[in-house]
Amino acid sequence: MKELQYLNKYFIKYKFQFLLGIIITIVAQFFSLYTPKLISQSFKIIEGYHKGHVGPDQVKTELLHDFFLIIGTTLIAGVLTFLMRQTLIVMSRHVEFDLKNEIFKHYEALDQNFYKSNRTGDLMNRISEDVAKVRMYVGPAVMYTINTFIRFTVVIIYMYNVSPLLTFYTLLPLPLLSFIIFKLSSEINKRSTVFQQYLSKVSSFTQEVFSGIRVVKAYGLEKQFQQNVVDLAAESKAKSMKLAQVQSLFGPLMIALIGVSNLVVIYFGGLLYIQGEIKSIGTIAEFILYVNMLTWPVASIGWVSSLVQEAEASQKRINEFLKIQPDIKNTATERSTIQGDIVFDRVSYTYEDTGIKAINSVSFHVKKGQTLAILGKTGSGKSTLLTLLTRMHDVQEGQILIDGHTITQVHLQDLRQSIGIVPQDAFLFSDTIKNNIKFGREEASDAEVIHAAKSAAVHDNILGFTQQYETLLGERGITLSGGQKQRVSIARALIKNPQILLFDDCLSAVDTETEEQILNNLRQITQDKTTIIVSHRVSSAKNADQIIVLEDGRILQEGTHNQLVNQKGYYAELYFKQLSEKELN
């Protein structure tokens, strides 16, 4: 229960609902216990009539009185039980809501290193399956525990007051019932866990196939993958059947054990009645009802213990995750307005997971409103510079200055709100094209969306779709081509109207004519914005105020287009190579 202590703060938060649920439970138990006593009383009246102690009119009056009392108390107990569930179960839903929000907020706070070392499926499982199991503890497990304790206490007191000896005999089968249900629940839990694992394998495999369906079709591997799914599904089915076999025992076993308990009451109650220890047959009927009232609470002990075990394991996984502190922390307290003056001063960075030194003592200065182009071979460290500027990673050596302040002194929210970034791998959401563009600024008008799309040279493509800007994109924007995704991503950055624009090789999938059109639009838009363009193409870099060429994390060349073209080196070689390729085309 140590791990579940983390949830105590939620019990404190919802203490009024929790206490109200307990009070309702107690009151409901007292009303539900009226029925056995009234039935016992009815038997006594009938017995009194047969013995000549009461007349027929009195019997009718008393039975009618008991009849309406039974209906009334049963209805009240039912309503109170409903209110109990509404109070405690609804409270558990509030806890589930809060816990999911807490986990999601923590997800957002964690940095790139965390996501590199954790699988998406596991992260999804913690916020869905694990939280669901924890909710079962907060709701049903706690509710049935309270209900069982109160009912057990009250019923046994009632039974003991009527007949201590018959109470002893009545309770004899209940520990056995609880033990059997516990073992059965444990087995169900084990088989359910195995089944869920296989079900997860099927889901993960099919999701991966759907995501890469174009590759599967291109290689003609449909039959092979279909067979793989059949094999996984067959294994999952086998585990499901084993689970169903155990689950099918639960109902019949409950009925059998209830029957055994009733037989014990009838047999020993009959003996006690014959011996004169019990004065009325109604007492036996009363005890039979008590046994049936106790059977489910006792049986639920095994089920509840299984729920607690599952919740303990799930909360432990959640706690381990919540204890992870992000490497990127917002240490600034004062808010500020970013102008866009950027200085890299002998900055170095090494990736911890690979040990690769991506950036090695890089220094440059981009003034507000200037454009910097960064070129270099694959793996030279171009994209890493942008991740350092957005504080997806923090520098290990040197410093980055924004408007004369160390980047860690700038409020993290202000920094990222002032940056519009177009990543190399354009990610689009499964939403409309308009909403994907408005992701950069949700309050943007339709006119601003269209203007951004025109600036990114994607407006005409969008008009070609049947539903135009309301076109719903597939997962990760699969509806669009690579070039269209990149241009929608550019529009998303432009509509944000940030002080700093970062383009990470975002024109690689468009033709040179479209690239030139976008670059011309960008020159007008970025006149008063600080812009950094990462590219493999000289055409994207030639109009920049300054250009740097990276190699193995170091600056190999630095200057303007004209200066670098006239120097021997990587830039001039790349320029003449791409120029000759263009002429050939």
C-alpha cells in the first residue's frame, strides 16, 4: 500500500464526497437490514396465529404493515445505494481526471532525452491502462471495502443478538468462500495480464503495419504480414480462451457457495429449532437473508484484494515516472519580450546516449532582422543548433545569449512563444488543414490562414481538394505529399508571426521553382525577423545576410554568398555542383 499513499492527496481533495459516501453507506446498511427482521417478524405473526395467540384480522393488518415496510425500506436502501455509488464512483472519476491531467502535464514538462529512452506505447499505457487500474482502487475497491466492513459489522451484531450459536455456524463457510474467490480472482488476474500483453502485441503490430502500409504494399508483403497478424491473433485467442475458462467458474462457484451457506443455516438452524434454542422458524429465514447479504461482501474481499494489487503495481509505475525531473527547467521568474538578437559563444554539445559531439565550440552572432543560413553534410550538427536555441537541449559548454541575456535566464514560455520552427520532419495532426495551420495561433482568422498558406505556396494545392481548407488529414498528414506537408508546416510557423523563424531543411521536398517562390515570400515576411535557415541547397542560403558551413560540429566556412563562392571549399563546390545539375535539368 506504500505506493498508493500517493493518492491520499486526492482523498483529501475530495474529502467531502468521500465522507458523504461513507455516511450514505452506513445509513443504507441499516435500511437494508430491516427486510430480514420484518420477514422474521411476519413468520412469528403467522406462527402466533396457528397457535391461537392472534386473530386473523390482526394477522392481515400486521402482514400488510410489514409488506409496505419491506417495500419502503428496500426502496430507500436502493436509492441510498445508488447515491453511494454516485458519490464514491463519481469521486473516483474525478481522481482519474486529475491524475491523467497530472501525468499529461508531466509529459509536457519532460525533455527530449526522456522521449528517446521511452517507447510511446509504454507512455500511453501509463496514462490509460495504469490510471484505469488506479481508478478501480479509488472507486470500486474503496467503496466495496467500506461497504463490506460496515455491512459485516452491522449484520454480525444483528445476528449475534438473535442467536450467537447459529451465527457461529452461519459464518463457518464464509472464510472458505473468501479464500476460493481470492484464488480465483488471482488466477483471473494472471491470465488477464497475459491476455492484455498479447492483445497489446496485436495492436502494436497492426498499428505499425497501418502506419507503413505504403512500404508493405510497395514490397508486396501483404500475405506475409497478414500471416503474422493471424499468428498473433491465434496466440491472443488462446490466451483469451484460457481466461474465459476461469471467468466462467466465477458465477457458478458463487451460486454453489451461497447454496452451501444456506444449507448450513437450514440444517443447523433446524437442529437448534428442534432443541428449542430458536423460538421461531422466522429466525432461520432471517439468517438465510443475512447469509445472502454477506455472501457478496465476503466474495468481494478476494476481488478487491486483486484490484488493490493491480493498482499498487500500476501506481508504482506512475510514481516512478512522476519522480523523473526534466533536465530543461525554467529558472527565470520575470517575463520578457524577445527581440531576436542571437549570440552563440563557444557552444558545445555532446549527445549523452551516443557520445557523439554534435557541436564543438561554435560561435556566431545574428542580429535582429538578419538571416543566417547553415549548410553542411548530414550529421554535421545543423539541426542540433536549432534544438539548442529552442532549449530542447541545454548547452554543456559555452553559452547562448538572447538579446544579451543567457538563454537560461529567459523565461522558457516567452522563448518558445517567440520562435516559429519548421522541423525537418513535418508533423501534422489528424485534423483539418485549416486547424493544422492555426495550430501556430489558434485565434487566427480564416483570412490570416489563407494569407499564411499563400506565403507558403500551398494555397493553390489546398483549393484543389474537394473540401479545401476543411479537408481532414490522415494520421501524421499522410493525405498530403511530402512537399505539401512541408509547406503546411511553413504556413503554421508563419501564422504565428514570431520574432524568430527557424527553418530546418524544410524545402527539401519541393521543386526549385516552388522553393524560389517560397523564398521570395519569406524575404518580404522576414524583413524584421531573425531567421535561421538550415539547408542542403545553396539556393535556400544565397540571399542570407551570413552563411556558415558546419563539418563535424565545427564551423568550416563563414561569410556571405559572394565571399564563399569565391573561396575554395565546401560551399563553392556545392554551389557549382548544384548549378550544373540545374542546367542539366
